[in-house]
Amino acid sequence: MKAKDTKTANLVRMINTKIMERRTAKGFSGQVDDALILDVISSYKKAMEKARTEYAAAGERGKEQVAELDFEIEWCAGFLPKQLSEAELRDVVAKHVAALPAKDPKMAGKIIGMVKKELGDRADAQLTKKLADELLK
């Protein structure tokens, strides 16, 4: 706030609001810890990525919002674990596909589960599904 960076200040206020909503939600019996904060930032980032695609589809009308959302997505990414690149993720998925007794496209869910268990949030679920479908064909 002292730096007069209103974009960052507004984003921090929004994240704090989301944390407060989660903390005061019915049935919440834990405490606010790093895992909860990272989960809130991650879910906020995912929501902004989804909104970005919608504004990008709007063309010229959504241009200003896309720039704002890009800033928010980049800021959130700075606090989250680094995602694996597509090549690194492809290697992990290929390893799990090779461990299967037979290649069956219906096994994609199992592959995604094994990759998520091994890598956690470092693996992008949509990219993992795409790679699993591709390698199981």
C-alpha cells in the first residue's frame, strides 16, 4: 500500500477475503495454516485462469480484463509450487503407463491418480489427462 501498488493491494485483499470465507465456512474445524493459504491461492488462480479464457474469447472487449487477470495469475503462481514442464510430466506419465499390464484408454483416470499421488500440485491435472489419453492410444 505504501508503494501505491493498487493492483497488488487489491489482490492481497481478495486473497485475505477468500481465506476469511474459508475460515468462517460452516463445518471448518481446523486452523489457518500454510496448506490452507496455498489451497486458497491455488483455487483463486484456477478461477482466474478460467475467467481469462472467457475474456480472451470476447476479443477486443475483454482485452483490459485479460491483462488484469494475467497479472493476478502470475502473482499467484509466485506463491505456488513450480509446475512440471510438459516434457517432465510426459516422462512421469509414460513411466506409469509402462507399468500398466495393458494399454487401455479407460485407464486414464488411474494414471492421473498415480501421477497426482506422486507429484501432488506440481502436476497440472488437465495436461496429465491429455498426456495419459495420448499415451494410452
